[in-house]
Amino acid sequence: MVFKKLFGRKKKITALEGPPVKLGARGAPTQAENQANLVAARQSPAFVTVKEWLEDIFKKRADQVVLDYTAAGVAVRYQVDGLWHAMPGRDRESGDPALAVMKKLANLNPKERRAKQQGYFAAKYLQLEFKIHLTAEGTKNGERVLLEIEGAEVKFETLDDLGMREKLQEQLKEILNQPSGLFVYSALPGGGLSTTMQGTLRATDRYLRDFVALVDKTKEPLPYVENIEIIEYDPSSDDLQELFRSVMLKEPDVLIIPHISDPTFFNQALEQTIAEEKLLITSLRAKDAVEALLRMLAMKINPEKMTQALRGVLCQRLVRKLCLSCRRPYKPNPQLLQKLGLPPEKIQHFFRAFNPKTDMGEDGKPLPPCEVCGGLGYRERTAVFELLVPREGLKRALLQQPRLEVLRQIARQEGHRGLLEEGLFHVVRGNTSLDELKRALQT
């Protein structure tokens, strides 16, 4: 197995051996220094070890790797599609030289094992280019190393890529193409909010209307979308009132404030966009669409103005997609289907992930790990979306009974489909498993 090779090779080897992974030194002040670091790294037998290790990382599509160096050895974890997986450990005898090679490529000090160091190096594999950010810092028991793999993520360009069903796309486009109102995006941290904002804004009529984004420099930047003017500001030093006046003189049709950093500033923007019949777009972190509205109220956003302008809230959760090469069909329990609100007579089967402990071959022997997903049973992710379009009952409750369960109940009574209902759409179609949906919604 690859893992047994990574840190256990004994013979002396050259950098010309190993898998087709091309490494590049980065981070030094000059190209000459980078080249010198690369030459020095290639002198180590562990150079090939690093190439083997990275090939395994790329094959498994890990976007983060944690190495915990202790006296007992090196514990390894990969993050794949948002979940952490423990990997076989490695010994210090070969693990230390491999780390020294990576630190050299990142223009760090290989001998420093206590102070925090940060750098990066490059790799190319199967025509794909990666940037590997390396952070190393001493811990109570040794040293922890984090590798962040930039370039490993799947690119999402359209609403179909995001996993949004067609009817929901039509509803969303209708709202975002309205001339005025308030629209809110929400998700949990790490839930793909920036990607969804980018994908959905691309689906708007940006070439027919003027879009301006006011972006707080201290927050996460707004993803780039063509034909949206971005104006950055620093809330600690800029005059927000003057900034807003200058922006509104541009007479934008759509104003985007990605983060509600200053409630007073946002309330002013909300009031102005209502008065001038503009569309205002923002985002915040929340578990579901209804909770997003309560969070806005908790941030002292004017409840009357908010409910008056509110057009919709788009919330999402990320779920892993079942590997199409090894997923297994099964007949779900009719009582479970009824509990989920699904008609038992119309559901032939669900799909689940391959289980190496129970799923055997025709000869009764264990099957080898799936080459497509690396034995994980899942490959890549998709999003479960809920689009809350508030009706009069929900708006009244926001002003009179702003309690989470009350609002959720009223939203359901007015026809809102929550994350569970939307997630079951992916389960029925075989995109994901019921177990994975439960895991994602319990996060």
C-alpha cells in the first residue's frame, strides 16, 4: 500500500524516482533562492517520500492534512469533502526527513520545531497545479503541521453545478431580478456560502442593472463576479456615512453588503434602498433560513423595515455525494418513508454508501476499496438549499412573536420546504444517502 511506502523506505533513492509529482520551491525572496531550496530538498532521500505522500493526498482529494508529531510517531488525518479521516500513522525515523523537505521547499527552517512557521510550496500532478500552504507549530507533545491544499476543490460555475433543482433556480432568479427589496444568504461557517453567492449572482441580470458591493476589508472578501463594482472600506477608519452617500450618488440598482459589520450602517442602507426602490443583498451565518431572520433581529436590524423589504432567504447545507461506482441500493422501511412524508408506493429504493465490512463479492470475500472514491463511499459534495419566501403570516409573526419554533411552524403552514424536505429530494434521486443527510443536518 502507498501508506506503507510513505515514511518507511530504507534504501537510498534519487529524486528522479517516484510518482509523477513535480515539486516547486516557493516563498523565498528571489527565484535564485527558491531554486537553491529545491536543489537542497532534492538531495534528501525523503524527497521521493514527499512525492508519494502528495500523490496519495491528491488521489484522495484531501484539501487539508494534519500531521501530529509526538515521541510515539506521526499521527495523520486527511480532510476530504468536509470530513476528517484518520490515516495510518508513520514513524519519526522517516517522518522527520519528509517534513524537513517540505519546510525547505516552503523556505522555512527545518530545524525549528517549536516556533510557528508559515510558508508554501507548489506541486503539479496529472496536469493539475496545486499550492500547498504549510503551517508548523510546536505543541505540548511535539509539533503539529497543517497542509492546506489549494487547487483541490471542484469548481462550481452554474446553479446546476451547485446542485440546485430547476424549480428552485427559477424562484431564486425571479427574486434576484426584482427591482427592489431585501435578499439574504445564510449558511454555517465552512458551508459554501461564498461559492453560492458567486454562482447565484452570476445568474442575475448584471449587464442590465448596475451592481455595487460595499465590502468590509476586515471580513471575508466577496467572490469575484463580472460586472459587479467592489468598493472596499475599513470600518475602523473610514467615514461610513460619507462612503454610503458617495456610493448612492452612483445610483446603483443593486447594493450588496456581504457582511453586516455595523447595524447602524446597514439600517441606513436598508432604509435608503426602500426609499429609492433598490435591491439590497446581504449574508450571515445561520443554521436555517428562519434562524437567519432572528439573527438579523438580534443584530438590531429594524424589524419593520426588514419585514417590509424582505423578499427571500436562501440557506444551504453541504452534503457528500454518493460514489456512483460503489453505491448500493436498498429498500427503505415503509414506516420510515411515511414518517419522512414520502409515498412508500412510489419509492423503489434508496442508495447507501458501500460498507467494506458487510458488502462482499460473489465469492463471499471482501471487495477491494473502490478506486474512484478511495474506499470512502462518497466523492465530492453538493448543496441542499431552502428558499424561504416570506408570506404575510410569517412577516406578522416576525414583528409580534419572533420565536424560532413559532416562525418555523408558520413558515411550514405557508408552504415553505425546509432543509430536510429539500435534502430528501437528493436522497430520492440517489445523489446522497439518508445517513449523510442526517449527519449534515445535525451539524
